[in-house]
Amino acid sequence: MHPANPNIPAEAGQEASPEGTRDPTEEEANVYERTVMGAMKMLYSEGSFEKVMAVLEQGKDDPIGAVAMVAQQILMMLRKSSKGNITPEILQGAMMEVIAMIAELAEKQGIFTLDESMFTQIVQAVAQSLSSPPESPEAQAGPEGAPEEMGQGMPQGAPQGPPAGGLVSSAQGGM
């Protein structure tokens, strides 16, 4: 999804498109761009890349679960670090970009290729996991600092959690 229209609902007094959405404000577009760039940094940073590759490799028999888990972890970390700057609408748009980045990475590395149906299933799984408001850090953190809900709601046999030490490093830009 392009930052020009991350499907932000139109508010009273704003011009809406026929679909009932509006163009983002400059600040919203900037937050969106920083969110996507933060995801790229997390995905490709030293230490994180190897962990992401390990999860994708382990999940080659369940690519939907593997991609969904990586995307969930990245997006939840971004949402938490944003201190409320990432609205649900921005997060949904960024979600599509993050899933596409992970799918492209898996394909370029020769691990697996997603078809449109698989991509749709991943989007549904990740969107469902992100639909709840962020909890306090104490409620979210599991034994390794990874969210406890990670791996829940995934298809049977999905990778159940990130490698020890978490899936991605904290190489995130400030939001």
C-alpha cells in the first residue's frame, strides 16, 4: 500500500473518496514512511537477518505461519516503540509492506514462494493479531521478551516462537 492512501477513514469536515477514505496528512505519511523504514532496518540489521532467515527456513513447510510470525513480531515491536504515533490505519498499511518484504526475501533466498491465496491468509492472520490494542510491556513480554501471543492463531505446525534472544534486534529508528 502506498503512503498516499493508507485507507485512513475520513473524519467530519474532510473530503473523502468514494470508498470513505481520505489522503493522509503530511505527518501521517511521515509516520508511515518511518514505520516501513524501521521494519526494513529490523529485517536486515546485523543479527536480525540471520534470525529471520532461520525462522523462514524452519517454516518452509508452513510458509504462512513463518511469514506471519516474522511480520507480527516486527509490527508489534514497531507499534510498541512508536509510543502511540502509529495509528491502526498506518499499521495496517505498513503490515502489507512488511509482509511483502518478508515474502520477497524468502523467495530471493530460495526458501519458498507465496501465491496470492497464501499472502491473503498471512494478511488475515497478522491483521487479526494486530487488531487488539497494545498491552503494557509487562503483559506483552514473555520469557525472552517476545510477545506471548506469538505463534498463537497460527496454522498447526507453524513455528511457535523466535529463536532465543528474540527474532529481531532492536535496530529500529525512532518514531
